[in-house]
Amino acid sequence: MSQRKILIIEDEAVFRMTLGAYLRSKNFLVLETRSGVEGLAGVAMFQPDVVLCDLHMPGMPGHQVINCIHRRYPYIPVIVISGMVKFDDITRALREGACDYLPKPITDWNVVTEAIQECSLDNGPTSHYKELQQHRYLLRKDDYTATKLMQIMQKPSPMQLGQWQIDFSSTTPLLYVDFYPVENALMVVIVELYAGMLDVAFVAAMIKFLLDPLYREYKQNENQLFDSPRRVLGYLNSHICQSGILCNINCSALLLSDKTEMVHFANAGLSSPHWLKKAANLSLGLLPEVAYQNFNKEISYPFEMTIQSEIDHELVLKISKMQHTKGATSVVAP
């Protein structure tokens, strides 16, 4: 477990094997791939700590490989080792996401290990992504911890948040719902997960941990995220794509108004009820930039809706507006 994992993407066999042999002699765990396509598959399978990538390769060029890795796995540093030493090639590689550039031929192999060490320093945003992955692997390996986390995250029902009386039931923790009271409204976030998803508990926790700090900032007038369902979905989608998790997550955000009999909503893949399905856009985690849209629907209180998953799980939700009475207690949202 102490070995650092290095992925080599290099079509020149002699150089690839020599580089691999040198790194193994330095106690690195090495996976060698011969093309950009093999390299991308290797990143998904091997989850390396550092990628060493050539630029001039048949099929998918190195610049495109670097771009794909950086967009999908921004926490994995990429070092270019290439005989292409033109200034334009170097600047383009760095612009696509590479953190260093080593020209061929390599005469002093120590520069490779030095570059790996410098790119692996735990500072800036990279350290947060690495910490994210550590939690991800823990939950993937520890079924008890993952199950316990899912149970802890379940809200009590019925519950009261200010003037909102909420009653819901779900046949599975895979249909997850959370509530955020905002000024004169209530934001409801519904997430549909899949039992076959390796990171199901991690994804559910990540969504909650992404939204809760933003909600606290919203309450301090530091952002307007919770004023718009589409902004909530856009924010979640961007961070899920950046996390490097290969999955798609169905999610919807609904803003119930106190002043009017209206719900404003945006939908990322939920297929029920029918009015929500008609407004569906791409699920979260598929593309980093999706323009989610807000829709409106007239409602009456108590507001009731039923979410049915594709495998017949069901979430039944009922929300009522309560008259404020002296001495009434309320649950404070996170």
C-alpha cells in the first residue's frame, strides 16, 4: 500500500520498458500502456498517483489524452515526457492540464523521480481531491461503515422545519431526500441512487457535504444558490464531474413557495412523476457543463408527490404549510 502508482502512456516500446524498469527499481508500482486509448482505460482501472504521457502517439494524440484525464480526474497530475520540444507543444500541454514537461532523450533519470515528487505535493486543490478519494476507497471497502452512513443521513419523519410540516416515506435509502428552508420557501433535493453503484454511500454523502456548507453560506447572505433549483443542480453536477467518479445520478431540486401556490423545479434525470419527467435534463455526472432549466407548476397544499424508481422503489412525500403558533418547536436544517 506504500507504493506510489505510476501509469506510463508511451508508444515507443524501448523507452517505455526502460522507463518502467527504472521506476520499478525505485519501488514504484508501474502500469505500462501503449496508446492514448489504453492509457485512459488504465487511468480508470489503475487509479494512478501520477501519469507519465508522451505527446506524439498514433490514434489519440497526447494533448487530447491529457485533456481527457484533466477533465475527468483533475486530482491526478500528468507529466509529459516527449521528444516534441517546440514551445507551442509545451504550452499547449500545460494548458490542457499537464503539471510538468520533460524533454526526450532522458539523460539523467533522477529528473523523472524529482518531477513525480514535485507533482505529488499535497497542496492546493489537488490535496482536497486526494482526500476525497481516500474517503471513497474507505466506504467502498467497508460495507458496515457505508451502511451506517446511509442510515445516519436519513431524515426523521414526520418533521417540522419552521412553518413547513414534512412527512415522507421511502422503501429504500437509495431514494434520498433532503430539505433546506429558505426565505419564504423550501428547497427539496431528491436523489436517486443505484444498488449496483460501487460508490453509492460515498456519492450520497458527497451530495450532502457539498450542499450543507453552501446552505450555511446562503443563510449568511454569501450566495444565492438556493434561490434557484437549476443553480443547485448545476453546482452539484460540476463538482461530481470534477470528483472523477464515473457514474450518473438522477436528481431533482424543487423550490416550494410560501407566497404563491407554486413549485419551481429543475430535473436531472428523475423519471417520475410525469410532470417532472417532461422537464428532465441529463443526469448529474455525465457532462461537466449542462444548462439546467427552471420550470414552474401550480400546486395546492398539502403538496404531495410520489417518486418511483426504475426498479419499483418508491418515495412518497407530503409537505404542508403550518400556521405559526406560540411555543411551536422546529427542527433547524444543517
